[in-house]
Amino acid sequence: MSSSSTTTDDVLFIWGQSICRMTLSHGVGWLFYGIYLATFFAYIFRPHHARQLTTNRMLQAAMLALFLSSTLQFVTDFVFSIAQVQGYLMSTRFPLPERKDAWQDTHLPFYVLQRWPPAINFIISDLIVLWRACSLRQSHRWLKAALCGLGLADVVVWCVAAAFTSRDATRRSADRSTDETVNTVSVVTSLIINVVGTVTIGVIAWKHNRTISQAAILRWRGDVPRVLLVLVETGFIWAFVQVVYIILQDVNKVPATRLDMATGAITKMALYLAAILPTVTLIIVRSKRSLEDSLQPSEMSSVCQQCSSVVSTSGTRTRTRGEAVRLTMVPGSPRNDQRKSRFGREPTGPITVMMEEETEVSSKI
């Protein structure tokens, strides 16, 4: 009786560890799935400015794919949790010591389904980062080629990782080293893409802010600077989460420990953050306004006066290239009648070039 009792206690202890880890990680995942649903429906119902038809359709397809992938993960985790508790504690088809293995053998599709949504979410999130960076750097062909190469490598790495982990799941492999290695490589690839894309956007944001400063517009209220700032901030937040995940993946060697539970929780959180952050970014990009929409008529007059003050005081200092371009656009300047805007019309005031520059950057975000 003592031996039987000890065996039962050991089995129940192992089951308790497995169910506890599953409950913690899935609970975190369900919380973030709820947050994702809120952002997704905010994206759907948010009024937005018209974009290019092809770009708009591609973004809508990406958002739909993120929604389907995240929902598949949520449904799989939810059904898996209920089925696991029922199979471990309520099924009497197999003896107690054999029950766990027997249940896992008959529920292998759950393990396979749990491998692909993370790959899909990370791929789409990474491609959106690359799309933003390429849109803002259209004239740099070498950079666009490098970013496209990174995107292709990212797709291949994540598909290989999902295939390897699915294979090990169906084979019931006890060796976790292969899964950990391919997962780490795939997340590192995503981290590199995120850092490169975020730095590229950060450079654009810095140059745009410098241009505004050179124009001496102190009350600039266009949405482009804010959108660029959000792109940079979300990029670095996502990079921080990826670094934490990589570290936990590397140091987590013993299953069913607190560290292992933390790794499971951060894994689920990262899966849904890969869908939340790009969705939030697109919500902000969708609702951005141009400078003309941001300034009231009285404020437009104030901005023009600020630009005129730059003209009156600029003779005592060296003008930068950006200032020279803007000063030639002031009504009555010698070169004003000889210059035309990029839209083929005569400039109408000192703010014209700044509006057109913001419109150009805004159209690329």
C-alpha cells in the first residue's frame, strides 16, 4: 500500500506541475489575446485617411492573417487546457501511471497547431517593420535590397522552426535542445530585423525633427513627428521583449521550475504582442493628420509670421541648405518667382515647402 501510495503521489505531483505551468502560460496568453481583440476592433472601426489601394489591401490582409492566427492560438490553447484536465483527472480508460502518455499520444494535433501561430505572427510583425522602413527609404535601393533579404531570411527561418518543432512534437521527442536552438535563431532573426527597421525609422524621425527646427516653427502640431516617435518607441519595446525571451530561453534548462513557468508566460505574451504592436501602430498611422488639418487659420498666420522672422534675421548668420530652400519660398523673395514646387505650381507662402515635406513623409509611413 505504501509503494502504491507513493507512486500515486508522484504521478499527481508531476501532473500538477504540468497543469500549473499550462494554466499560468495560457492565462497570460488569454489576457493578451483580450487586449489584442480590443486593438483589432479599434483598427477595424477607426476612421482613416485614404491610402494607395494596393497598400491598403495588403495591410488589411496582414491584419486579417494576424487575427486568424491569434484566434487559432487562443482556441487551441483553450480546448487543450480543458481536454488536458479531463484526460489526466477524469478519464478511466488507462491506469493512472499510463494515463498522461496515453492522452498525449491521442492529442498530437494540439501540439502541432500550437507551433504555427507564433511563426505566422512573428513573420507578419517583422514584415510590417520592414515595410515601414522601406517606405521611408524608397530612394535607398541598397538598403531596400538588404531589408528585403532580411525579410526573406525571416520567413524561411520561422517556417523551418515551426516545421522542426512540429516534427519533434509528433515524434514525442524528449530532446529539447533542437527546439530551443531553432526558436532562439528565429527570435534573434526577428530581433535583428526589428532593430534595423527601428533605427532606420529613428534616423528619419531625427532628420524630420531637425528640418522642423531649422524652419523655426515652434508650435508644430502635425501628426508625422508623433507617428514617427510611436514607430520608434514600439520598436524598442518589442526589441526589449525579444531580448528577455532570448535570455530566458537560453537559461531555462530544467522543466517545471519557476524559471520555466516564466519562460512559458513570456512566450505567450510575445506571441500576442507580435500582433498587438503592429495593429496599434497602424491605428495611429491610419488616424494621422497633415499639417494643414492640424493648424487653424489663425495658427497658420502665426506660423507664417515665425517663418518671416527667420527671413528678417537670417542675414547675420550662415544659412543651411534647408533654410535656403525655405527662405526662397517667401513671397517677394528674389528667387520665389523662379522656383516651382514639386507639384508644378507656384509656392503660395513660407509654409508651403514644409507642408509638402510633411505630406511626402506622411504618405510613406
